[in-house]
Amino acid sequence: MASHQSKAQKGTVSRVMHEFKHGELETSRGRKVRNPKQAIAIGLREAGVSKYESNEKNRENLKRTKARERRGTTEKDRSERTDDGQTRAELYAEARRRNISGTFEDEQKTTRTRFALVTNSCRWADHREISP
């Protein structure tokens, strides 16, 4: 493995390993990759960090991969698309544009807060009824 990788190269390798872990990584022939060593080799080659290729070829591989990632044609991008063809990032951008607040985490926090308030008020009410 290369000892010096740029942030873009690390991101590409991690994306490829993510695809492998979820069973989405395929060889150029279209077969599923089942060997982790093969997945690492594919990731390094796509990231342009392979020690078996020239510097020129590595730069070309990284450029091609980054172009594919920008277009959204990687398997990870395809799996993140919803039924109407929008990615999660596009949906969040649309929500921000429309000033729609409230992510899932915000809803959870609000629900927990409301539950705590209701629970505490019930405890207080129960306590008041018991006391003379």
C-alpha cells in the first residue's frame, strides 16, 4: 500500500472498500468481488496509487475516477438514489433551498424532549395527587 496518499485518493479507496463491504463492487467483467485483497488492488488502482503503474498512468486513473464520482456514476452513488432519482445530498439541498428545517436527528431530539416533558409532568402530577 502507498504510504503517501492525498485526501482525494484516500476518499476513493474508502469508497471502493465501502462498495466491497456492501457487495456492490464488481470487476471489469461484471463479476462480484469476493476477495478483500482484490478489492484493495482495485481501490488503489482507481485512486492512482498503484505501485505497478507509472506516475502518468496513476494520474490518468485518478482523473478518470474523480470524473466518474462527479458525474455520480459510481455504484455508491447509484445505491444512494431514491425512487425519483435524487440522491440524499440533492434532497437536503432542495430542503435547504425551500427553508424546510428538521432533519431526522432534529426530529429525534424533539421527540425525546417532548417525551421527557410529558413524563416529568406526569410524575409531578402523580406526586401532587398522592400528597395531601
